[in-house]
Amino acid sequence: MAESTERETDNQVEERFCRFLLDCTKGDEGDGDAGDGEPKRPYVAQLEQMVTSEEGGTVRVDFGELDAFDAELANAVESEYYRFESCIRAGAKRAYREVRNRLTAGEERRPGQADPVDSRTFFVALKNLRRDADKLRDLRCDKIGTLVRCRAVVTRTSDVRPELLMGSFLCLKCGLEAPDVEQQLRFTTPTICRNPQCNNASMNKWQLQIDRSRFADWQRVRVQEAPDEIPAGSLPRSLDVIVRDEMVEQVKAGDKIIATGMPCVTPHSGGLARAGESAVSSRNESLSQGVEGAKITGSREMTYKMLFSACTIERSDDADGKDDDEADEALRQLQTAGGIVGDAADIVTPRDARDQIVARRMRGTPRLYDSLAESVAPAVYGHKDIKHGVLLQLVGGIHKQTHEGIKLRGDVNVCIVGDPSTAKSQFLKYIHTFLSRSVYTSGKAASAAGLTASIARDLETGEMGVEAGALMLADNGICCIDEFDKMDATDQSAIHEAMEQQTISITKAGIQANLNARTAILAAANPKHGRYDRTKTLKANVDMTMPIMSRFDLFFIVIDDCDEVTDRAVATHIVDVHRGERQVLDAPFTMDELRSYVRVAKKMRPTISDAAHKTLVACYRQLRQNDVVGRNKTAYRVTVRQLESLVRLSEAHARIQLAETVEPENVREAFRLLKRSIISVESEAVLLDDIDDEDVEAAAAVPMDDDDDAPGGGEKRGRDDDGGG
């Protein structure tokens, strides 16, 4: 009786979910009606696309629409997801069959030909749950088998492997086949043979029929708690997230994700046996054997562990956006507005539409470049040049590739060197919170393997794999390294390749890999003897090697001078911040507006104009001449790397202006920042006040002769490339 009632409930869930996919409409939207007045059916269109392409087996469902269509069904799926997960998958398969039969009504099947739908496996990806995302440490036993959301950071992803879903087994005693044996989170064989003359109940006398079984792509994603969610004094918790079918390869190490699915338990024997100990089982022991401490309670027997079986996994910056109605409205506003920034064909997501509208509104702000820089770390007083440099680093230059396939770096590396208590770490903390893909680490606590990558053994499979380091986790982002000068020389040399070639090469433990580390580095360092000595060069003040120093595009020196006016302004600002005065922290733009503008600016690809080309060559010649005559007494020679830094900074400044070409004024601003950062502070004290705009004007006014200078520039580039890399 109970089995029939349970089977009837499962059939009702399957039927009602099938009706939801076929009958759910979006008629309440302004553009939801088709031309003939019929409401738009999004899931029917999704199933028709799957029938036409004959690919894909995942139906993406908005849980909010399911709740609005059938609240009772939504509550049942949410509270008993483990039980009804197979039912909604069967409902999706049933809806697909109806749509396919309607589209292929004229086709005739040959006699004896199997239904192609029977051999396909369907999955349902649910998103936009009503509840907020839980923390990893909040996933307890009361949530096992229910539909929940959790947020975390990806630390490692496994290879994509086939998983057995429904197995077909051949009895080795009588030869009878046992089809469609569902797997229960482990390799599951039939309990007993159906042949009454055989009665084979042995697990070892079954052979898997691979051609008659059904498999699906499977991947394990290792996640841990986000740094801002870890309680004080606690270590981050980790969890394995299992994804299948089209959800594999959706995220990578370093992504902040939101996963939707159910916590489940699986047998785990990893804690049973340890080195030098024998496994102890407490199931058959009784308390009459005497007091044996915690061993008798089974505390050493960790027979189960928790996993998270995810039906949907997505990056948190994509999942935390506004709803689709507001996004579509923003897209319509953009299409009907004039003066759209960029090409409308580049708009691929609703978030891009919102970003374009925000950027179009911000573009009309007077002194846009300075206003954007003032919005960077508004809690820090002053440091205008550093804010300009950090803003250019956020936007970055353009990644290029030569005809030979050699990649040229586009990211801007910035190093801040200065006396204690000059707000160096505040910039690093701000960037870490500003970007969704960034890593913050300290130089003294970081090793070469922790920064780049290491080889580790997988506890589950025993295979050797690559463990991502900080630079890999910050791929396409910024890696913030504090106390950079405290790093050992061997650890500093390990990031040479990552800073220039933006790759990490590993050849160890039978693994040969060339990994991407396309990250910009924002470093902070202290002088050798506590305070910066003006009478010495930068190399004498900072404990860094010259190859590392040459890989930074901008060096900013912060000196704590005693000045009555400045000290009064800084003290007033800090006290106002501690008092919570809002006008002190009010920036021209909010952090969300700045994020939107940076995303739009990074899509621009300005080209270098002829006038900017001449200005670049003139500025580089000016730097080389000052270096040769000894005016600046630099810690290292001005090489082609400084010319490439000029190009990157000029492109970043043009991107901020949302310009299509790099103009001479962009080059002059990059030249000013380069002189303010490297050249001026490497000079002696008597020359510190002599650096002004005269050099910029002199560089721009240098007469250029294309016939004489062009070959010389190419020859100089080739010689420096061979020598300095």
C-alpha cells in the first residue's frame, strides 16, 4: 500500500513538471507576446532547440517561475529534492518526447528501430531559488536531500570523467542480462539474478555491458569558504561539489561561485586506516568489554562524508545580478538611446547592457579621469598619482600576439614602496574587495609553490595533480602581494616568468604543463632600514633583485615628510573617517559604478595613431638620453621594457577615455606617471624638485625624421630584446 502511494506521488510529480515545461508562459512581459498574439513559452522553445540541434540534455529552469506556476510542486521539489530529482528528470524527458513527436510528425520509423529518446539522459538545472545562499559551514545534516544554494570559492577542479548512471549487467552464470540498474552514488550491481534457476547473488559475477549502459560527464570541484565568511580564529571549511553533463568545465580555480543542489552523504573509508594503526570498527563491540576511551564510541570511524551534488553552478557575479525584467529593460533603453558607447553587437548579456548605460552616463562627467581616480580607495587621503596608477592597472593595456605566436603582456604591474603608516596596504585591500577575481597574500608567508603552482596527490584517486597557486587563482585579475621585500630571493625568482610571459611552467612528478597566469601584480614593500633614504637610489633602498624591479611598470615611492599643512589635512581626514562622517568617504562615483565603467573600458581596443607613435619614440629617446648622461642615476638602465610600459599605460589611458585610438595626450600622461614613479625618486635629493613638465614638453618637441629614426628604433628593440628578454 505504501509503495503504491509513493509510486503514485512520483507519477504526479513527473506529470505536473512535464505540464509546467509545456504550458509555462511569459505573457506578463511587454515583449512576451509573439506576432500572432500567442504567449511566449520559453521552455518549449528550449526543448525545440534541443530537438533541432540533437545535442544537449540539460533543461535550465527558473525556480521562481516554477513556484509561480505550481507552488505545491515547487515546495515538494525543494523539501524532498533527493526523492523527486529522478521524477523531474523523467518529466523533462517526457516533455522532450512530446515536443519531438510534434516536430517530427511526418517522419516514419523503420520497423525494429528503437526510439532514440529512450537512450538519452536528461538533467534539470534549477536556478534562482527563493532562499539566500548558505555558507559551507551551515550545511548540516538537516539539509541533506533538500534543495539549497551555497556560495564558496573554487580551489581545484578535477578532470572530466564518465560516470555510470544506468548500468546493464550480464550474469556470468546463466548469461541473462539485467538492464537499467540505477547506480547509488557507487558502483551498484544487481542484487540477484532474475533467472529463478540461477539466483546469482555474488557481486563479482556480473559483467558490465558498456555499449548498453548510459554514462554522463562528471567532474569534482573542490571549494572552500570565502575569506570574508570565515569566523575569527577558524580555518576555512572545504567541500567537494559534484557537477554533471553541461555543468562541467563551467568554473575554474579562483572563481567565486554559487552552487544549487543538495547535500548528500557517501561512504568514506579514508579515515579507517592510518599509518601505524589498524582500523577499528565499533559496530560489533559492546560496552561490556570495559572502558576503552573514545575508541569504543566509534570516533575513529569516519564512515561517511558529505558531498554537494549540484544541478547548477555559476559564478557569483553572474548569479547576483538584477532580475531579467530589469536587465531586459536596460537592454531596450540602450537600443533606443543615441550615442551608444562601443558596438551594440558586443552586447551578449543583460549585465553588459546595464554597464553600457552607466558608462554612457558617466562619460559626460567633467574631469572624468581625475574623478575616476578619486573614486579609488576614497578612505585614503591624497596619493593622487598612486590612484591614477592603480586605475590604469584596473583597466590594463591590450594583450597582443605576434605573427610568430609570441604573446605580449598587456597587464600593468605596480609596486608601492614607502615608509611605514603611509596607507600602502589600504590600496591592496581595496583592490582585493573591488575585484571579484583577486588574491591577497603576504610575501613572508608565501612560498614559490604557493605563488605559482605545486604538485599534490589526490586523496581520492591517488593521482598526481596540479594545485593552483595565488597567481593562477588570480588569472585575469590582480594578485595583491604585501611585504614584497620580505620574500626570499628564490621565491622572488619563481615569479619571473609569470610577471613577463604570464605563464607558469611545471616539469616534475611526470607532469609537464604550461599554465596561464595572466594576472597583474600590485605589490607593497618597505625600505631596507625602515625609512626611505633620499640620498640613495631605489635599488639601495629596496631589497629586490634588478630583474624583478624591471618587470614592474610603475614604482611609486611614498615618503613620510613632516609638513604642517599636510599633517593637519591627513589628521582631519583620519579622525573624520573614524567618526563616520559620510562626506569624507563620498567619492564622485560609487564602487558599483566604477566596476561597470572598468568592465566597459576593458572591452575597448584602441589602436596607436601616427602622432602617438612619434610621441612614444620621442619619450623613449628622452628617457634613454637622461639615463646615458647620468642625470637620473637610475638603479637599472632604461630598456625596452620601459618603452613597452609606456605603450601599455598609454593604451590604458585611452581605454579610460573610451577612445578608439591612442593619441599623444595619452602618451604624455603615461610619460608623466613613469617619470613621477621611477625616474624622479631614483634621483638624489637635489634633483627631486627639478622634475616637472619640461621633460614632457621637451620629449614631445623632439623633431622626428621617419627615415632616420625608424630603422634605429627597430635595431634598438632587437638588441635589447636579446639582452634583457
